Amino acid sequence: MELKGLLIREKFVGWILDGLKTWEIRGSATKIRGPIALIKSGSGTIVGTCELFGVVGPLTLRQLRANAHRLNVKPSELEGPLYYGDHTYAWELDHVRRLKKPVPYTHPSGAVIWVKLPGRTIRRLGIDADHR
């Protein structure tokens, strides 16, 4: 089984784990679907798992503001780093699970969005290979 980890800044990964944020905004679409690991950027640890089940976009600023509740922000806050202009996509997340204890991983040089996780790390996450 191959599993990838998504790097997310601390505040935002916390909101996802708390069920407050169901969209992850990115500057491009992704073809990845299924279970993913949630990595708190800069921590060297995986803090949760979820299902990435779809991508919406590209979104206009108006569409993004209409869905601000999915991001745990006010519509007026949706500019700057949360809006990528014509390249704004919402990655839809569901079945979020916070790990009881963060799982360390080795961060490969150059990984900015995704980290390919080795089998031994995947086993520590308790994700069933048949789930994929």
C-alpha cells in the first residue's frame, strides 16, 4: 500500500483534526484520492489521517467566500495566502482521525506538499490496506 502525507501548517491541521475545517485550499488540483496522513509542518510528525475524496475548483473568490464555513474563517478573511486567484482549489476531506500519539517520519529533502511514507510508518498509523 502506498500512502502519502500532506504537509499542513499547525493552525490549519488543528482545525481539520477538530472537525472545524473540511476543505484544504491549495494552488492546484490533485489526482490523489483515498486515505492520506496529516503532517503538522515543521514537527516531523504525523498527527492524523483522513480521506481525501474530491477536489472543487478552480474557485472564484466569490465561491470561496460562500464556503468560508468549510475553512473555519470569515468570508472577509479569504484573500492573501488563502486565495490563489484562478488557481484556487479546495481539497475535500472527510473521516478525519486524530492520532492518540503523533507518529514520527523522516522528511525527505525537497518535500513541500506531499511526503511518500514508507511501509513501516504506514503500519504505525493503523490504516487498513484494504481500505484503499
